[in-house]
Amino acid sequence: MSDEVDHRRRGSRYRARRRAVSLLFEAELRDLDVVEIAEERRRMGEESQEFHDVAPFTMEIVTGVAERLDRLDSMIAEHLREWTLERLPAVDRAVLRAGAWELLFGSDDVESAVVIDQSVLLVADLSADKSVPYVNAVLDRIAGLAEHIRAAEKAVSVLDATDDTTGTTTTNEAAESTTEDDVDGPDSPTNSTVSDVSHTTSTEPGTGRGD
């Protein structure tokens, strides 16, 4: 059975992950923005049947990896043993980045075991046999921290939302206060006009505008 038939039988999600890994690999190899490459391929797929379309799940993975690349690389490097991230084959880096993003920031509906299993299948298909054990080990370690990291992310999001709400309320209150000052305050245009008129009609020498 050919590799092409084999990976197609593994389902649409596997194919979407495989395409994401391919795009991440190409972007690093060519030193290009992976999201721009994916968008270009998506447009090509829409315009011509000669090109494969880019699935929404593929776009979600590559966009997520691009947005959090530094954090993902730091997490992967921290859990490598006897290797550095830079020394890994490029395709292994792509698989690890895609898998780590799914574990840490992807949908809660997908179990960690499924993500790890799919990543191991990808690296077995696309890389060397010796890559399988450490890809499995690194993603397994990251999966062990995923729940805590997701909880921390949600807490930060709640705090940011609270700060935004508080900031909006404070801004509205300040605007209302400024409006009241403009209407009633001593420096308001109305009071300024009254003051000018009183000066011009004063009978004291040296206080009129004519002087």
C-alpha cells in the first residue's frame, strides 16, 4: 500500500495536520511567513482544482504556531533530552511545534493521547525512525503540563477582560465628569463670556477692553 493511500485512510484531521506540518517545514526552509504561504495556497486551491485547498484546521494550526512560536520553542527545548531544538531535523521541529500547539492551545475536545498519537504517526511517515521516541516523549511531558498552562491562560484572559471593562468604565466616568465641568465649571464658555461682558461694562478705570 502506498504512503499516499495510507495517510488518506487516516482521516481528514490527520491530513490537515500533515498539511500544516508541510507548510511549517516549507516556511522555515524558505524563511517565509507560514501564514502568508498558507493563505496563498488556500487562494490557489479556491481558484483552481489543480491545487489542494487548505483546510480550516490546517489554517488554525499554522496560525496558532506562528502566533506563539517563541513560547512553543521554549517549551519544546525545555523538555528535550540530549538534543537541542536547533539540532533537530526541520520536519521534527515542525511536528513538535504543531503537536505542542494543539496540546497547549488547541481545542479542549481533542484528547492529549490523540494529539500525541497523530504526531507520532506524522513523524514516522515524514522523518526517521529514531525521531519517533523523542517526539513521543517530549509531547508526553508537555501534555502533563497542558492542564495547568490552559488554566493559567484562562486566568490571564479573565484578568485582561476585567481590566478592559474597568478601563472603559473609568473612561466613561471621566468623560461624564468632563462634560459636567464644561457645563457648570468656572472655565466653561458660558461663564467666560459672562466674565468678559462684565469687564467691558465696568465703570472702573483701566478694566475696560478699550483701555
